[in-house]
Amino acid sequence: MTPLERLNARLAGKPVDKIPNMNIFMFIVAREAGVSYREYTQNYRKLVEGNLICAEKYGVDSVSAISDPMRETAAFGARMIFPENACPYAEVPLITDSHDLSVLNRFDPLDSPRTLDRVKACELLREKAGNDYPVIGWIEGCLAEAADLRGMNSFLEEIAEDAEYLEELFEIIFVQQKRFAKAQIDAGADFIGVGNAIASLIGPKLYQKYGLSRDKAITAYIHSLGARVKLHICGNITGILEMLVEVGADILDIDSMVDFGRAARIFKGSPTAVSGNFNPAGAIMLGTVEQVEAEVRRCIDAGTETTLIAGGCEIPAAAPDENIIAMDRMLYTCR
């Protein structure tokens, strides 16, 4: 089976030759492409080159335009800092204490250099991978993008206080989410990853009030364009698992601090496959091959006929090759 055939079959609960390997690689992609992280985040050709190397070398069953969460923030107008070997970040929050939203550019993703670079990555990934691999584009979730624009600490304080400007901000972000997702789908993306990490920090009540309807809306929009959704919320989402069933994402990434068996049971019979959830800073980075195999076995045993296997978040560059390869090998033998 090709990786695309394998993933499609698994999501449908059909037999596969290998449980799909959905590991997230970013720093490793840059390393395999032979470039700094700075260049990886700004040069779509190197991003594509590194992805294709990783797909072949480590058995990952997708290729992805992921690199950092600041593409849209830059397009909205923030001044960016690009460290040599770390994720880019905004020099200062674009939204200040005045909550003046007129500073936000309403951007065409094909006109802003950082969003255009990701669209071109999707296009080239599709060209190079053909129909063998699923291509995953990425956008920021509504809550995450608001935090990127306002600054995390200020955003967390203000969402707890129900700040008046938030509703207008979320509507502006939603319009841009749709534009950016559509541009990547038009370029060849089969999936759009929606990164909404901060949703794990605000608690169930605030997620239900501010996040749930917006994650549902962007998921429905992406589905209307014929693509699928991979929702990625880093951290402990135990308190919102039942709510996330309502979102209807095709894949939900489950981080390592969540009970994977419980998550699999909650989503069993739903349109959502859970993906996870060994600790990326645990056995795969620090352990032996035997410990990696035990962790992968734990995840498989906890799952269902649609479950996908991956680290709970990005696989760190310090993870030994033999551990990453052992993880993939287990997925052939334990299906």
C-alpha cells in the first residue's frame, strides 16, 4: 500500500499492511535538508526536500508543510525574529493594550511572503509526492492565532476576563483561516492541520465558550472544500475530549499526558481517529529500542481499528535514528 492508501484505509477502519506512522518532524526535517531552522521556515524547497527524505528514511506516512506557528502572524503584520536554530517569533505583540484591531492586515495568502511560502510548499509536495503520500497543510487555530497576535500571557488574562475585543478578533481570524486553508487545498493539500495548542491551557468552560464553535466552523469549512482536518492541540486535553467529538476532525492528535485508551474509547464510532501518543521526550529520545517498542505496543493495544500512531508532539532532533526506525518497524508487525 502507498502511504495515502494506507491512511485512507485506516481512517475507514479497513485492514492495512502497516498502522500509519503520523510522527511530526520539524527540526529533523531541517537537519535532513542540511539547513538551519531559519532557512527551513523560509525556504519551501528545503522544507519539501527534508520532508521527502524523512518519509523515505523514517517511514512517516505523510508529508507536511508544518514549520512554525507564525505564518499568519507575520501576514497580519507582526515584525518577526528568525533565530538561526529556533522557531521564529514576533518581536512584539501586534495587538497592544489598546486592543486596536485596525493594525491587522486583511491579507491574501498568495501576497504575503510567509503564507505564500507554505502554499508553495503544498504545491511542490504534491508535485514531488504524486498520489503516494497525503499532503498536510497547516493553519493556526482561532485561539492559538489570537494568542500569537496578542501575546500569550495577555491573551490568557483577557480571555479569562471575557474581554470585549475578543469576538471581533476571532471573526477576523476566521476569515483569514478560511483564505489560508483554501489556498493550501487549491495547491494540493489533502489535509489541513489546525494547530490550537493554547486550547489545552484555558479549561473546559472557556474552550466551550470561545473555542469549540470556532474549531467546528473551520472544520466544516475545510470539509466543504473536499479536504480533511487534523486537529493538533498540544498538552493535556483530557477535560475537553468529549467536546472535541463535536468538532468532527478526521484526525485528533493526542499528547502523551492524556490517557490514550480513554481517548480511543471516547472517539470510537465517531468520524475522528485519534493519533498518538508516546512521549516524544521519553523513550524515543532517551530510551533503548526495546523501550521504544514497548511504548509503541502500549499505544497500539490501547487503540481501535482507526487509531494512528505517533509521538504526542514533534519528535525532537536528539532522538536517535535507530529509535525512530524501530518505532516504524513495529507498525508493520503489530497491526
